[in-house]
Amino acid sequence: MQPVQIIFFDIDGTLIDMNRKQITPRTLEALTRLQKNGVRICAATGRSPMQVPRLPGVSFDAFLTYNGSYCYDRQQDIYSRPLQRSDVRAIIRNAAKLGRPLSLATKSRLAANGADQDLIEYYGFAGLSVEIAPDFDEVAARDEIYQIMMGGRAEEYAAILDGADGARIAAWWDRAVDIIPAGGGKGAAVGRMLAHYGLSPAQAMAFGDGNNDIEMLQAVGTGVAMGNASDALKAAADDVCGDVAEDGVWAYCRAHGLI
């Protein structure tokens, strides 16, 4: 087994306890000690760059945001793939037919055309409020859109994507969706990040808890599901660690000699 050189971490439910809305001291310690041991740490999240949390004493080496549609490190952009404008238009029309407001995500802004309870609570996971943008139509027509967020249940997925052949859904909560380019996703982005750093999958590890992490865990040598992860993710993982609320990342890294 090759030494681990990089670890990709989902944020919500993996590094941050969704109930307490914070990272534990031991999980913070795990991140800082990994870096001291020469391991790159990468935030791999559905969140926007603006929503990646600032963790005390920790500075991520790289960022995989919008479920992999926009990736960068401290020096440069590594990968950038916005949605096709035709798909954005189709999804906006579909959402209107469903009576669903939605939020458009650019590199620097989240712009919504309304809010329902599902979207409000989805924003709330990141400690944010929905911004209803007076210039929503201009943003949709002018800006590069990397991800669309909206409330949505599984039975609505087909209607949401009707006519948007270049888009796909990445969901980790059963009441909302992240809509990203069809060629996107955390797994594809991990592959691009590894190529950028000249690393093989065998030199990489990933931790996650949601269904949108399945491809990411399959793209690395060792994919670890949190104890609080979905059953589907646990089935796809190479290993399972403890619950996020019980310092699962710290305990796993310590037990396997990474820290």
C-alpha cells in the first residue's frame, strides 16, 4: 500500500456535526496533524467557495466546490465547468412549473428567485439565509452558473431535469437537490485533482457521509464512510469509521497511523 499523500473531506456530516453545527476539537487536531505529516487536505463539498467554513488553525490545501464543478488551490484554478446556458434556462422553466423557487450559484454569489421551506432549510445547513436577487434574470442570462440549488424530492427529479440533457442531480438530503453539469461530480473532480498533483488513486483517501460522496469514495484508493453515513455510501465504501459526533475522522486516522 502506497503512503497517503492527499485526503478529500466532505464537510457537512463528515467534518462538521450537522446537529451541533460545528467541528470537534479532535477533528481539527486530525486535520492539522495530517498537514504536519505532509498530507494534503482537500475540502470536497457541494458548498460554494463562499460557504467553505473557516476552521480555526486549518487552511485547506485545495478546494473541490459545487460538487466538483469548480476546483482550485491556494495558487490557481484547477478545473472550472459551468452549466450550459440552455440547461439553466430549461431548469428555471421546469422549476416554475413545479412551483419551486431556485438559487443560482456563480463563483462569487448565490442568487435566488424566491424561497420555500425546503430551500430555506437547505441554506440553513450552511448557516445562510436565502438571498432573493432583484437581478435574478440578468444573473441567469449573463453569469457562469456552476450549480443550481432547489427543494426537490426523488419523485420530482425527472421533471426538474426535463430538457436539460447536460445536467445531473447530486443530492445528499432527501428534500433538496444540487444540479451540476452531467460530466461533473466529486468523483470526476477527484480524478482531475489527482492528475494536477501527479498522484495516483492509491495515494489518496476520502471521507464522506452522503450519497453525493459515492463517486468520490470510489475514485480513491481508500474510501471511508462515516458512521452516520447513508446505507448506500457505506455499501460503496472500503471502510467505515465512527460517527462525526464521536470524532470518527480523528479515531480512524489515529488507528491507521496517519496522525
